Amino acid sequence: MTKELTRQRLGKIYAHVVTSDQALDVVEALVTSEEGGYVVTPNVDHVVQAEHSPALRAAYEEASLSLLDGQPLLWLSKLLQHPLPEKISGSDFVPHLVERAAERGWRLFFLGAAEGVAARAAEVLKTRHPGLDIVVHSPTFGFESDPDEVESILTMIREARPQILVLALGCPKQKLLMHRWRTKLGPTVSIGAGATLDFIAGDVPRAPKWVSSVGLEWMYRLVREPRRLAHRYLVRDPEILRIAWRTVRTKDELG
């Protein structure tokens, strides 16, 4: 379905060269063809994690669609042969996808987020789009290590028959699960949403657009949640500088 799209390598993973509108059309084509698949949204932290995780690299390699999430990666792409046209974060894309689902009469399934968050997000979206059909489930912490609970969740999803499955489980968990489940959910199209449901529910404020546009959303989030995000942003993610230098120096890309 996406073989005709150009891919730009970012470290050891990649993003498709698409606009947000084009990405919506690709997802709709996956839904209407009943091909199924899954969508990933690489950001700086995912690029860094993928350097050390063959499983995460495999999840990205087999994704139906990969959408750039992060202003620094957009800047990096402009130094390469195939600049990406725009940043498409999951927290921006999912609301547009929900709007498309409401227009087409698609059912959605929200999996994850803290107890009650997905349900509140669903209510917010149903208010915006009357008649929207959303099924919600918040699994127990560590459910992915319990084969019985995993099978129960898969059965729940298959019985609901959603066109779109939104996973709010964080990276790498949601990426690895989408990859693991890619042959088990039939025509359902999955997308990893991270904190998107928290934003929609109003539990976590998003950074102002101008902060995101200048590449400082990470700092905004760090100031708000220092204990949870300090290691990610201050210890792990600076490796992106080495990865970016290697990528630019070698012009490491995919066609």
C-alpha cells in the first residue's frame, strides 16, 4: 500500500515523505481495502532507542506508515536528500483521524492510558463528533507479559471489529505490540498514540504550538514532569547528535 512512497532514513529507522492529508488518505485506503496494518510516529527518543533495539527496528521496518513526529527530525531531514514536508505528531494526527472516522462511520478502539483516561477522552470526542463509536479498554500494568490477558484483549478487539485501534501504551511497548499483533487483527489499522489520549481528556496540557515549532516541546514536558522524563531527555536522547552526524555524513537513506 505504501511501497510507492519515498522513505527517509533517520538513524536506523525511517519516516515516509508524506503530508498529514496524504497520510490520512493512506490510512483510509488501508481501511477500505481491509488490508489492515499499523502506523508509527518516530520522534527523537524512538530514533535513539532503535539504535540499541533490533525488535524496535523490525517494528518500524514492517510498519504500513511512518510519520515524522519531532521538529528536530524535520530539521535533520532537510539536510538529507528527501526532506520531509511537515511534522506529523500522533497527538495532532489522531484527532484528524478520529474526525475522518466520524465522517466514514468507522468504529474506534482505545487501548491503554491510565484508568479512566481513555474513557474520558472518548467522551470528549463523542461530544465533538456525535454518533462516534468508540470502544475503550484500560489493561492492567504489565499485561503484555501475561499470555492469558493478551489473548483476552485480542479477542475483545476482534469481537469489536474496529477499523482503527489506538494504543496509548508508550514506546517501545506500543510499537512492539503492533508489530507482534500485525497478523492477528485482520483488517484493523493500529496506531500508537503515546500521551494523545491524556491530551484529549485534558489530564495533561500540550505545549503551545510556538514551543513545538521551535523544537522545545521536550523542554516544556521536562519542566512539567522532571522525575519521569529527566533520564529520557537529559541522559538518553542527547545521543541523537551522534546519530544525526552519522546520518548526514553518510547520507544513509532509503528510496
